[in-house]
Amino acid sequence: MTRNAAVTNAPPALPAPPTRAETGTDFVKGMPLAWTTGVPLRDGKITLGGSPWAVTTIPRKFRPFARKLFLAARTGLEASTKTEIDAAIFLLDRGIADPLPVVRGPIDDVAVVIPVYKHADSLEQCLASLAAEGLPVTVVDDASPAADAALIAKAAAAHGAQLIVLPRNGGPGAARTAGYAATTTPFIAFIDADVVASTDWVSRLRPLFDDPLVAAVAPRVLPDVRGTSAVELYEETRSELDMGPNPSRVVYGVPVGWLPTASVIMRRAALSDPPFEPGLRVGEDVDLVWRMDEAGWTVRYAPDVVNHHVVRTSLRDFSSRRVMYGTSAAELERRHPRRLIPARPSLSGIGVLVALACGQPWIAGGIAAYEFARMRRMLGPEASVAVSVEMTAFSLWSDAFWVGHLLRRDWWPVGLAVLLSTPKSKLARGLAAAMVWEPVRDHLIRPTRLGPVQSLALRAVDDASYGSGVIQNAFRLRVWNVILPRVQIPTWPKKPVTQETNLHNANVQQDSV
């Protein structure tokens, strides 16, 4: 495993995107839209979710179109009138609606860049899968050993790809940067050498850039499972590159809070030179996506389009890869302060969990009642009692999640001690329930082909391996935020929020980088 280098030669700030006033609204015409999966519409006017996660009261004039789009679900709907177009932009910019991928004729403004180190056999498959779209391809050999380099050169030549050979190994970010410098097209498609592309992935994703604010779009990347080892069958449904089935506007603080560059298309005008942080060997894709978000660009995840990647087959490779991903947390925290805090539970949620674990339901009920009153105050008169109850329950559940998440991953040695203490401690049993609830739920909703025991055991290895990487670099670099949770103090709101508010950091996957 290669350790991340210190922060050196940081790339310049990304160019600022145009404003909506500058771009106009013409790009919405002819763009099929769909309501974002998993975002409920309550009382015909209030949404819970989106990107960034928020409780949003939809303006009155936009509600008819919002209701129509919600009922259409994923079938798609186009805005026609000026009011509908304005409503569409309102929903798009808040991650409540998504543009649907379509194919619009031949693509001539996209070049493909493939970073590769060794693995010429995988590269051959990747190049073959790209042939259908006929796009120019640049292969960047990241200083592979001579025998591998010869095979890489042979594969590139066989498929008519431009070949760049780096004199020293710089990691995937450096290889992608070299490919970026060697191309001139307005858009660049980055794809890893161990990925097999669908025949029209670029053609379907390119129209999403009709929105001038879109800087990057990525498809879903599913594992290409060819064997039956336990690791392969686990990764089939738990791959770290699979961002899930639901489309999303990608921002920090939501389940799809970053994108892997295993498959992604980027707008050149949204990139700096160099685009990737030279000091990062791991997490460089997370860093770039977060910098895009911070600069004001839009990044989209479009799982309707699917590519496949080769999976690891051995437990050692699986665990070491997870450890390596965990080491990125400290370096990313240096560049994006306070984003990699491992848990953000509220004091109220912790109080409810502890009270229930200790057999004190009345105390838990009193805390929940206070949270309900606080939520009613925050939401204001527009929200019904039912919405307030739903949000209170969600907030308290999220707090329990945070505690369990912390003990399973970044504090896994403490979590192990908690599990060993369950026979003698009510509190330990309550904390253990918070730890295992999410893995058990995930197995029930998305079961692997493994039995529950093997599946949950590999999930424990997954979490502990990542957490070990986090702990390792936290101590090496003395970046303590990545292992220290932050407990939120629930204060009484001074006034209700009547339009839109980010009530609760609902991100439950933000540290999965």
C-alpha cells in the first residue's frame, strides 16, 4: 500500500460556473425529467430529502408541476410552459428532480482516458468494450514494469489508442492528469482499465451536460462477478464502487456524496490544471468532486447507465483495499475541514438510545416529546403534524445510526468491546443493537448470495478494515477530526423556517470514501 503524500502543489481553484441568469432556461426544453427516487412529497407541497438534504416547501406556483412529476415517477416528463420550466430548474438545483439519460446522435466532443498500471488483460477488455462508440482513446501507462508495459502497448496499438508512458509511477490521479493534458475535447471520459463499459454509456450521459452547470456525470458501476468465492459474492451487492440504484445530485452530506472516477465524464471548462490533487494517491476522486461542489458546479449520478468492473477474489486483497480507502480520510479532512467527522449524533438521540437500553421508556418518551415540539417549531405552520412526527422519528433514528456507525467502523475496537460486554450489560446490548441494525437491514433488503452469517461477517471485516485505515492515518498525520465524533446540542429555534432548511445532517454514508 502506498501512503498518501503530504499536501504539495495543490491544484488551483476550479473555474467558477456560470449563473442561472447567465445560462438561461433553454437547456430544459426537450429534457425528460423524473422525480428523484426516495424523496417523498408530503401534503402536495413539502419534500423530505434531495441534495443537499433538506425539508423544502415548494413555492405555490411550482406545486402543480411538482405533483405531476411526482406522480410520473421514473417514466419521465418534459416541462413545457415557462412556469413549468422554472419549476423544473427549482427542482433540479435541489436534487428533487433528475434529467433522464437519452441518446442524441453521434458524439464528437468526448475523448476517453484510461489510466493503467500492469493488468494488460483487463485493459484489453476495456478497450474492446469502448470500440462501439468509436471515440478517441488515450491510454496512460503509469510506469508499469517492462513486461506489462509491452503488453499494454500492444493492446493500445491493436485498438488504435494513443499511448502515453509515464517515467515514474504517480498513482491514478497523476495518470488521469497526463491524459487530460494530452486531449483537447470539451469533455473527457475517465474509465479505469478494469472496467467493461456498456456500448452506449458516453452517448447516453453526454446529453446531461446540456445543463451548463453540470461539471461531471457518472454511471452506476456494478461488479463483474465471474467466480463464486465469498469475497466475490459479497462484493456483488456491497461493492465500494456501486453508489446504489437511486439517481442523485452529488453533494457532500447525502448518501451519494462523492463519485468514483472508475467511470465518469467531466467538463473540461470545470477543471483546473492539473485537475487532480498531486499529493493524493487515494481519495483524489472524492477531493475533485467536493471541489466541484464547493465551486458551485453540479455533479450528477445517473444509475440508469451501467458499467462493470472486475472484483477482487481474495480476502487479503479485499481487506487491504478497504484499509487503503480508509487512509484517505485524514488527507481529505486536511483539504476539506470538518467533512470527515465520523459521526454527528444529537444529544437527544443519544439520550433516547441510552434510556431505552437501560429500560427507561418514560425518559425516552420525554426526550422524544421535546424533539417533536422543537421540530414543530422549526418546520412552521406549513408542515402538518404528520410531517413533524415523521421528521422527529427520522432524526432520532439517524442519531442511533450515527452511534452504531461509529462503533462499527472508526471505533471498531470499542465496538468489539461492546459486543463482548452484551451478556452482562443492558447498555451494551442497546449499543450492540444500534451497531448491527443497519447491516442486518441491508442484508434483508439487498441479500447477498452468501448466507447471513458469512455476509454479516464480511460486512464486519469491511467496516473494521476501513476503520483501521482511518485510525492509522489519523495518528500518523495527527488529524483527529476523522476519529472524534461531534455531538450536536439540540437548541430551541428562535423562529420557524417557512421556506427551506437543512434540518438535520442526514448523511449516513459520507465517510465511505
